[in-house]
Amino acid sequence: MTDDIRAAESGGGSKAGWVLLAAAALLAAASVAYNVLDADGGEGAVSEQAGTEPTLAELRQLAEASSDDAGPWGDLAYAHFEQGEFAEAATAYERAVEIDDKAAVLWSALGEARVMANDSSAADADPLPADALAAFKKAIALDATDPRARYFLAVKKDVDGDHAGAIAAWLDLLSDTPPGAPWEENLVATIQQVGAINELNVEQRLSAVMDGRMPATAAPAAPGLRGPSEAELAAAGAIPPGEQRTMAEGMVAQLEARLQSEPQNPDGWVMLMRSRMTLGEPGKAKAALSAAVAANPDQAEELQRQAQMLGIQ
């Protein structure tokens, strides 16, 4: 347990660090693009194109030429988000939901972009602004299974002091997570961390949820990714492994960028180390440990202990 996270949990300090963890915890799940989970079954304007990745200028040109298709606007928003341009991402997602206001995944993506664009550095700042919460609630109204909205609404419970309620909501989300999904480990870690910080015993319930889930099913062929999904989280688990990794790498890069600008966040560095090890990047995990210790020398012993548990040499 670290002082900065404990302070955030109690409302006595900046909550930016905790929201950083919240935004990173689902990794790939939180970054499923509209062109993969198109609620109308249409194909994304960019994702199906072969060749090199389009530039932002090309994405904007496609979006501005599209007055009745939210897909290109979702592509543009996602590209901005990957580059850490969260305000621009929010603006593009706002245009997307104007075109298609029935797509839960667009509303939850808009909420996440608004969270990340919010300046929560002040001690009294709200890490989950009202417009972000409104977007998450809209997503849930459209699709009660939306994983990103469920996750952040649980974060709202946590920062408001309802830690038990937050853990219960995350456990429900975990119960719907396919075993072996790329975000599973970080979701479990979030539950464990919040339980430890607030002295709540979660291990028995966590084990029950993990043991009670259905075995993972084989991923469908690529065409099966099109069309509506009963559970966006499960659909994300069906994305081909290469695409999962690309999305995960993007989220980890965003986490690393935020930590470089807000380095006094030991738990954030632990999350980064864990994510790097999950991606099979022990060298980068070790570099994250060095940066974490340099920025938080008073937490060096705990950081080293966490690194050892993760297998970082």
C-alpha cells in the first residue's frame, strides 16, 4: 500500500493516480474500436484497408467526408486516443455519437476519452467528470454488458468511498471475462489492490468467481467479429491475438506516458511492470522498475518486492 493511493482512496489527495490505474486496467478491452464492434454490423472504413496505417490527416479526411457513418469518426477518435490526444479523441467521439447514438461502445469510449482529457491534477479535482459519467450511463442504458462503462462506474463507487460496492461490481465484470483474456490479470490485480488498500478480504470471493466461470471458447473466424455482441468483453476476447496485442500495447504506452508526466505513483509503476511482463517485455519491465525507484525512492523496497513477485530480474 502506498500513501498516494491511500490518500486518493480516502478523498484526501489527488485522485489522478487512481484514475490512471482505472484507465489502464482493462488494457485491450477498454480500447475495442467501433469498427470491430460495429453495432450495425458494418465494416470500419479504415480497419479493413490493407497496407500501412493511415495518418491522422487521412483519417480526418475520411471522417469529414462521412456524414452518416460513425465508423470513420470512431477510427479518428481511436487514433487520437492512442497518441495521448484525449481532448481531440473526445471531440471525434462526440461527432460519432451524434451520427450513431445507439452504439454503447461509442458512448463508453467517449466517457473514457473525457476521463483522460480531464485535468485531475488538483487535489480537489473530480477524476470522473460529470460529462464522462453521463456517457458511461448512456452506454449502460444501451447495453448493460458494456465492460468499459461497467468498469468506470465501479471506479466511481470506489472514489466516492463505496469500496465494497466497487469490488462487487468488478467481481461481476470478472465473472463475465473469458478466462485468459488479455485484461484478466490486471482486472484481478485491481480487485486485489483495492481490497488490500481498504482492508477488505476479497480472496475467497475472487477465487469463487475465477472457479465458476465457463471455460474459454475458441475464437471465431475474422468475419464473426462483425455484428452486434451480447458481451463486448467476450467479443474482444475473440479478436485475433495480433490485434489484441496491438490494442494492449497502445494502452500500455498511454500508461507509461502518463507515468512519465506523473511519476509519483508507485502503484501505477507496478501496473506498468505487470503489463510489460504480460506482453513478454521483461527488459521494458526492468526499465520501468528503475524509473519507478528513481521517482519514488522512499518506496524502493516495496517496488523491488513487487518486481520480484512479477519475476523481474
